[in-house]
Amino acid sequence: MTEIRTPRLLLRRWHDDDLAPMAEINADPQVMRWIRDGSVRDLENTAESIERWEEEWDDEGFGIFAVELLASGELAGFTGLSVPEFLPEVLPAVEIGWRLGRQFWGQGYASEAAHATLEFALQDRGLDRVISIHQVGNDASENVMRKLGMVLERETVDPVYGRRLRVHSIDLTEFHA
């Protein structure tokens, strides 16, 4: 089982009891504002997502981690690696992404989890480049990308939803663990 510990977080595979708290995060309009078309997701949609994320672990050898607070055992959300099939123009690529519950924003958890995930991509999975995609206007995610040392590679448009996107990248040989 793949687990990563940071000073405050445990990044791990998904457990059955993660479904309800992740569904709660996905049901928050503020959290989902910058995801795809901004629609919230219900329990069933969340269960399907977790199932896909677990399949990606099996298929790709990497995937989306559940992010748990070490101090309380609470599920804060997710971070991890995936293939951004929704944006064919960037393929082949591996994307790092994150989504945390609103009560966990502004505390450095996303940066801490994403930094550990980039180390995992470089050291454990041998990737040489990782991208991250955000909707224009999602300044919080763009700030995390900059903290990770990622640079703007291109601006484009989501082919399904028509929203403006920015793609950032990092060559992992330049990543400072």
C-alpha cells in the first residue's frame, strides 16, 4: 500500500469510510466552483470518482491520494497524479491536482501534499515532467503551482466546457525536494 507522510498529513489510498466526507467536499459549491463546469457532485458521482482513481492506481502505478490530517484523522480531500484525458492537446502528460474541503483552505495543506506528491512522481515513479491545469481565475491553485516551482506553459480552452485554462509544468530534474 502506497502511503506518504508529511509533517501534518498522510497521503494514502482510499478507504470505504472516505466516501461520505469526500462527497461532502464535492457537494460544496465553493469547492467545485473551479472544477469543470462548476457543478457539485453527489454521493454516487463521488463513489464513481473514487473507483476510477483506484483503477488508475492499478493501471498506471500512480493515482489520486486521499489526504488525511495526522492530528485528527479527518479526510481533508485529495491530491495526486492522473492522466488529463479531458485535455488531449497536452497528452501524453501526467497532471498533479488537489481538492480540499473549504475548512482546510489557507493552511498550506495543498502545497504540503502537492510537494510530497511531486517527490513521489520523481523518486518513486520516475516521471521526468508533471503538469497542472487550472481555470483562469482560480488564483489559489495557481499560487500552489508557483510554490511548487511550476511555470506557465500555455493558455487554452476546455474543449467540453469552454472555460479558459492555464497549463503549468515542471521538469522534475529541476524540482527541489
